[in-house]
Amino acid sequence: MRLTTERLVIREIRKSDVKDIVRNANNLNVSRYLLRVPYPYRKKDGEWWVGLCQKDSKKKPRIDYQFAIELKSEKRLIGAISLMHVDRFQGTAEIGFWLGEGYWRQGIMSEAIRVVLEIGFEKLKLRRINWNAFAENKGSNALAKKFSFKFEGVKRKDVRSKATGKIHDHNLCGLLFEDWKRKR
């Protein structure tokens, strides 16, 4: 799958992305609010994740969709965005993402999120997409609100960051198809 926006290409993860994944993910400011991303992030970590993404892309039915976020002007991966735990019977999935620090606060993630929400609701015909974020991750929580995800509660001391080892509260948010369609 390959989709484009004004500035971005949203595409499948490739083996050739490892160097750019490591370059962007090997940053504690990026990994501190990610559940499964270690710090430091090494080449072997990138190779393992790319292998997992490629394996997941071949599963039928597909349960996890991991996409590279590529800036057209740079023609290289600058982050990733996923629809995970796709349950076609329930009509649900979870969105997750990360972006290299040098690309923050430029509207890039908003462009990527719009594309992935459209994939989830239009192509996969989901009825609900979940968004979980560490309570102190102000950027992610602000994006959830921007995209009309409804705050549904906090799971206290729910998750541990692999990068820092710290335990965090987890904000739970959800977006229903009908709310997304109305705000579109």
C-alpha cells in the first residue's frame, strides 16, 4: 500500500529503511513515550522491527499495518504510523506512531494521521479506532483531541516505557466512524 499527501508518502516499511529508523528512533526524546522502543536504539533493533513489519504485511487477514512516513522532499523515512490489533469482527483497531524529533511541530503527523484514519474507516470499514497515550505525552494527547478522539479514562500505572523503564498512566481515547465522518 502506498498513499500520498501534499508533503508525504505513506508506504510499507522496507529493509532499506533500517538506517533511517535507527537515525530517528535512537533519541530518548522520541522513545521515552513509546511502549516497546528501547533506548539506545541500535541497528539490530531496526532490523528486527523491519522484519516483523514485513512478516505482518504478509498475514491474511492482516492484523497490523505499519507504515513508513516519508517526506517527499527528502525521500527517506522520518517516522512511522500504524494501525494495530485490527479486529475485523469487532470493527476496531489501535493507532500508534512516532516521528523523528527534527520533524516535530510541522503538521507532518497530522497529515499522516488523516491518511491512516481514512484507511481504517474507509478501506477497512472499522467502526472505532483506539488511541492510547502516556498521560504526560502532551503532544500525542493534543493530537488525539485535535482529531476528535474522545477521552474515555486513565489506566493508572498501566505501562512501562522500554526506553526509560518508568511506569506511566495511560490515557484511553476512542474515535467512532460516525464522529470521524461528521468532522471530516
